[in-house]
Amino acid sequence: MDIPRNLVYQYLQGTADPNYYGIVALSGLTGGTVTDIFPGTTTTIRNEIYFLINSIYDSTSSTRLGDFRSFVGSGPYTFTPGSTLNVAFAIVVGTNLADLQVNADAATFKYNNYILPVELTSFTASVTLNGDVELQWVTATEINNHGFEVERRSANTEFIPIGFVKGNGTTTEQKIYSYIDKNLEAGKYYYRLKQIDFNGQFEYSNEIEVDVIQVSQFSLEQNYPNPFNPSTTISWKSPISGWQTLKVYDVLGNEVATLVDEFKSAGRFEVEFNADNLSSGVYYYQLKIVDHSTSYSNVNAGQGFIETKKMIIIK
């Protein structure tokens, strides 16, 4: 064994085949072993593998010392029912030991530099209704993944870490991650991921850019769709923190639904209104917003925000 190279190898005395062959443990393999023969009965997995190979090539004995089908392997491993082990290895050969070692080093170099520990398939950013930035990324496979350090910068500044999301170690299943960056001022921001292995190695993702636009005025949007059946979405904006109420009335001014009645911070908002229990016709929705220093009577007098819009239910 060549321990510094994580290499288990065997010398073969002959001229027909390479004189050295072995296995380089790249990830997940432990306890390198070499077995010159295939012991056991014909029901063992070693003999099953031997006979499969032997049927393709020649008829040398499965118990012959030095047969090139002898095992270079690792283990033993202990598994619980339903558990899995992900491993990476390279099979290398050489005409002499030095040649074998060169090939082993080349295999390790290619694995460390060309095989990504985490295959990132997407990395996106979006601004939520209240002005937060929601990051989402997806991996197809992961090897030895400790997690992701989320980094952010603004124009003409350096990246700084703002959070950490734990990875899934080693997996061949698709994984979806997310992170929300809150309480941002208006402006343009850049984000990237620093993927970190358990051994401390890391790799950066591409940068993505997002604009955060601060809410500067009140607005109540027209519901969409309109007319509708049975549901529609109502959106609005508020530049202040305060108590918000959003109510629905019929044409006679009777209140038929209260959609919002709570304190909210400044931001963008939306709510879905389901009119399953209402008949067809014209209805009105009214938004009121007051801050801590404003009463409802003052809102009606023009201090604060109040607006009403019409919507139509068709069944």
C-alpha cells in the first residue's frame, strides 16, 4: 500500500498484462486490502464476480496465485438496513511502480480539480412583497458538503458573509435550499454562495444581482383577475408601519368580509380573496392604513391613507 496516495496496489509477474494495478481511494473508501485468490464456495460474491469475468476472457483457475482477477479493495463496512455509502475511486495500472504512482497522482488531481463536490444547477434571487431578498438554489448531487456560506455586497464594496445554510453531506438526490435577507435599504445588491466541504475546501458560485426598490408612497392596486370567479388577488403598498384594515362591502355598504386587520411594517403586500359564499354582482374593497400617531377619524379626514376600488364577481 502507498498510504500518502491512498493507493492499494498489487504486483503481477508476467508480460501479457501491466505489471502493477491498483485502486486509488478518492472519497468514502477505508481499509485498503489486496486478495491474491478467490477463496470460498461458488456461492460467494467473489466467485460470482470471478466466473463472470472468466467467461469473457480465459479459463485460468479462480484459485491461482497471481491471477489478474484478484481483488484490490477496501473495507469492511457496517451498514444498517436502508443505509447507503457513496464512494469515489479510480482504477490505475502501470508498467512499473513509478508509472503506477504517476497515474495515481493524475487520478487524484483530476478528481479534486474537475469533479465538482457540489453540482449547483440553479441560483436565483427575488424580492418579496415586503422588500426582503429571497435566495434559492438547487443542487443535483453533493459530495462531502458541509454547507453554504451566503455572501452579499453592494456597489463598490467587498463580499461579506451574512448567513450559513447547512448542506446534506453526500447525496445523489436533488436538494433545494433557500435563504431570506431581511431589513435591506433600497439599492442594488450582489450575492454569491461559498460552498464548503467538511475538509475545509471551498468553492464560490457565480454572482447574482438584485434591485431592492423602497416603497415611497401608498397605493392600492386593482384586483386581478377582475371580473373573477371564485377568487382574486388584491395588492397594495405602504411606506409606513401601521395598522392596516382591508374590508369588502356590497353595493349597499354592508361589510361582507374582513381580509386584513392587523399591524404591518412598511412594504408590499397581497392577499387572496375567495368569494365562494357570495353571489354575482358588484362589490367594493377598501384599504385603511394608520400609523401610531393617527386615529381613524383623521384618516377619513385625509391624514393617513384610505382608498376604495370596485370589483365584479361573475358566476
